[in-house]
Amino acid sequence: MEAICECAIRAGLAAVAFTDHCETYLGADACFAVKDALLKEVLEARAVFGDALDISMGLEIGEPHHDTALSRELAGGSEIDFVIGSVHKVRGEDDFYFIDYDRPDISDVLRKYYEELLELSECDCFDVMGHINYPLRAMSAKQAERTDLSVYGGPLREALLSLAKGGRGIEANSHCLKEGPDGILPSLEVLKMFKDSGGKIVTTGSDAHTAPQVGKGIPEAERLLREAGFEKISFFKKRRPV
Ligand SMILES: [Zn+2]
């Protein structure tokens, strides 16, 4: 965490949010162990870097809609600043990171992804939906090229409407920039769709899993959000956008 904070300051960031993963399918003990360990480190980091960097205590809950009681409990508590809600896997399947995108029923699995995004959008235990179109990140360029995500636009549009209506947001995630310049998730088209749905809350995230990735691609994410018509980017303190 010390290295991450140092990199964030060097990258010119005013603030950073730590959002370690709590996958609901791993159960309450595993999730609370992650949360407790993270909080301890965040408090230590604030004591060292607090003057130079605003450090937000967050969580990324995987599949909150699979266990809403656990997710509410995780997201509760005055120490939590920010909660990302994500779909990494759909019921009965592995994480999209491990899926075989050449399997014959891949369109059914992808359809389930968008249906579960809609289900997630109706949960009240997160602030921002993480990395929409996540399967794209795990596909090869060839597989991505032959995958037409527009056929799943129905449930996606409904999910974005539901988020906007509920006062929740989406993130522009620049994690894929490590693979190429077009790596912001979701695309400009989806960001615009959220804006047209009445969405107001957007955040940027480099989704860094190592210190050197911190802040990578944030200027590109900001540019894309501006192009989609957003004038403000939020940072969360105590579960409120600032
Ligand atoms: Zn994630």
C-alpha cells in the first residue's frame, strides 16, 4: 500500500480509493477478512500519506445480487467510503477471465452477463457499477472482433436506466490501457447511453493491481467521459459523491 500511495502521488493524483475484492461466493468469513485487513492498512497509510493524498476506504463486491444480505453488511459501517459492484461471473459459470470464448454456447453466457448486470443495478448496496463489458477484457482481439455486444443492448440499457434512477453511477475503467490505446471500459457509446439515461455519477479507475499501474489511463478516461457529456467526475467519501 505504501508503494501504491507513493506511485499515486508521483502520478499527480489528489486521491486514491482502495477497493479490494470481496467475492460474495467465497462467503462472509473470507469477505470480512479482506475488509478488516484493508481497513487496517488504509488507516496506517492515512497516517503516513494523509497530508498529500486523500485515501478512500472502499471495496469491490463481486456479484452483490447473489448475496444481498452479506453485501449490505459489507457495505455498511461508517468506515466505508466507496463500494464498487461488479459482475465477474454469472451463476453456474467461472469468472469471465477463465471462460472459453470459443465455446458454442458463448452467446448464452454473454446474455446472462447483461441480465445479471440488470439484476445488480437494482441492488442498493453499492455506489458505482464496475467495468461494464468486463468479458471484453478477457477475450483475444480476434474473439472481441467477432463478438457483437449490441445484441445485448436491451438489458444493458435497462440496467443503466435503473442505475441513473437509483442515483448510482458507473466507472470509466482504464485497466485495459496496458493492452492498447482503446482500452477504456465501457466504450464511449455506453458512457453516452448512461448520460442519455439521466446518469450523473461517474468515476474513473485504473483498476491497478500493482503499484506502477496506479493512475494509468486516467487522463484518457477523463477525456472519454467529457466527450460523453459528463462535466463532473465523482470521488466518494462516506458513500457520498464529492
Ligand atoms: Zn473487477
